[in-house]
Amino acid sequence: MANYKTVTRMTDTGPYIEKLILDLGREAGANDLSPAGFHVHVTRYEKDGTILMRKERGADKALPSLGTVTVRVAYPCDAEGRRLLSGCFAALELEEERLNKRIEGSVLASRYIRNAYRVTQIRDLPPREEGGVALSGLVFDTCTEDLCPALEGWTNGENTLRYGAYTPAQANGGEKLPLLVWLHGAGEGGDDPLVAYTGNRVTALSSPEVQTKLGGAAWILVPQCPTVWMDDGREQLSHVNQSIYVKPLKACIDAFVEQHADSIDRDRIWVAGVSNGGFMTIRMLADYPGFFAAAAPGCEAFFEENLTDSVLDAVQQTPLWLTHAKGDELVDPTQTSLPLYRRLKDRGMENLHMTYWDEVVDPTGRYREADGRPRSYFRHGVWILMLDDACRTDLDGSRVLCDGVPVTLWEWMGKQRR
């Protein structure tokens, strides 16, 4: 038996294992390795060690989540998976398919599962020198490590709430940096903060591209609530738009800022969130007017009947960029984002924007439908477009401008301060 490592890639639909790194124990060349040389089987386990039972779409019953996965390409690499002409490790790049996904769950709860691979060598590796011995029959079934470059700089912590946080490399340079607070959706609550920032690709906010747009470097704080932000103590998805987590969330933010008081600019604390977290973004603006320097709620669930004058008075004190899509299957924009935008606009709020999408399609070019069109997602998933920084236009279709220059959502946010 032999060892392997996994490499996880964060995607718009969750984390997937995209590569296996096999410890061959001897050198192999590029011509020695091919996808046909390996059989890869995976079994997915719950945290308690039982096999995950999953009911696929259209199926009559749940079945064990296991099977053979496709190897796209094989090549020599180093211990970190970097391609080489020859090396003592082999990289097997995998298709982005369900069996390689690391998270399972529903709209209201998600959880990490364990993907256990068994890789069987089915073609001999030729000898490296004349008279040498071919390498054959290896079985790789012990995972020693998971590598995930997107998680560099991220850690988990807890004060009044559990949270994940990204610390920029520049944090100890003496300059105070902005803080972006991201509020997760209903499916990312619970007791594992990793779910809160990887269930959706929140790690995009720590990418060099987005960090540059946020002013060069920014802290990211992702608090996690145990249930859902809309939990009012009676119902978890109440329409009254109250939350038992308002004070714990504010205390969590305050404690984090105080912990890093020498490195966080209190005049550049921003908040963004989606769906349930979009509601909570509006709730925090209403309860702590003027605390945040800017806000960006997506597919927010703060209902029109709760937009009292006092709520609007408070919310309009914070620069706001809303995002929603027509035909949202879960949160109707005609009852939430659109009336909020129009009522704030009627009040004369100036630094107010709303990107209103006809549909949610892949903005990267990576994913396509069978006919070649960009992949379509369900219309509630505007966080895909937010995290890919595809939001650029206002409700009337015009480009959003800052100082006369067109900006994206995160470029706009990076320019906001109290």
C-alpha cells in the first residue's frame, strides 16, 4: 500500500478534489504516465465513519456515494503537484464531478465529508535503466495531506461566534487595512467555520485580484451563526426580519477589530452577504447606522413590509450596492431588493446601486452547457457573479462610476470609507 495527497480547488459550487498526488517511490518520466495507467475509486464518508447515502436527482432512493472517477491527465510532479519532466510523484487530474466534491448538504445545512480514494496502478511503469525492474501493481489508499492553495492565510477562531478569517500578508506592515465582513447564506451555518467561507467560493475575496480591488490588501471576516441569520427565536426563516444574532454578530466584529486594533482601519469596515446573509446585512445597517463604510447585499431577504421609515432612515446612511436576479426561485426581488432600492432612491440616496441580472450564468468561460453556451445556474445564486466580480451595472443598465471612472462591485467597495 502507498500514500497519496489530495489537492482541493474552490469552485463556484463548492470545493472539489481536482488532483491526486501519488508517491511512486521512484522516478518516472512524462512518457511513462497516462490516465489509462490508473484506476481511481472513491468512497465518500460522513464524519461518523458511515458511508454517505445520497439520493441523486430522479432516483427512487438514496444509494452509497461511491464509484469510479475519471482521470483527465497524468504527469510527473513534485510533492506539491507541480508538473515536472520527471519526478518521484505522479499527479492525476480529476474531472469536476459529484464524487470528487467535498461538501454535501441542502439549502439549510451543509457539511464536509471525507473522500477516500483507492488508486490502483493497472499499467506497469518501465524500468528507468537497462536491467532495471518495472514498477507494477501499486495501490495508493492512504491520504497523508490535503493541499488547498486558496486557503493560504485563512484561519478559524471563536469569540461570541465561530468565524473564519483571512489575514493579508501586509497585516504586520504598520499600515491599517480595511476589513470586509462576509455573511453566509442559510446553508453555511452550523459549527464548522470552514463551511461558511468555502461552501460558496468566499475565498475569492482573498485572491490577489480582489485584494487589489479592495485597496491592495484587506482583512476578511466570515462569522458563522449556529442556525440561520433570520432566526428570530421562534422561526428560523421568519418574515418579520428580526434576528437573535444581531448583538452576537456585532460583538464578534467588535472583538475581532479590537484584537487587531493596530492593523484594522475602523473607517473602512465593509459588510456583504447573500440570501440569509443579505438579510442580515440590511439588518445590521438598520441596527447600527453609520458603523459600516459600505454594504453589498446579494439576493437579500429583507421584506418590503418591514421597510419602516426608521429602517430606511438608518440604512440610507451607508453606501449600498444591491445584487439580485429576475425570477429568483427562493427570494422574490419584487418583495425585497427592488422596493428597498426604489424607496431609498425616492429619498434621494446618491451612493446607491443595484445590479439586476436577467439570469445567472458562468462568467468565467470555464463551464459550458452541452450546446456550448455558458452554464446556467439557478437564479438565486447571484453570489457566483458577486464573487467573480461580474457586477458592473446599475438598475438602468448604465455602468456604475466612481469619480467618473467605471468600477466593478469590489472596486467600488475598495473606495468607500466613513
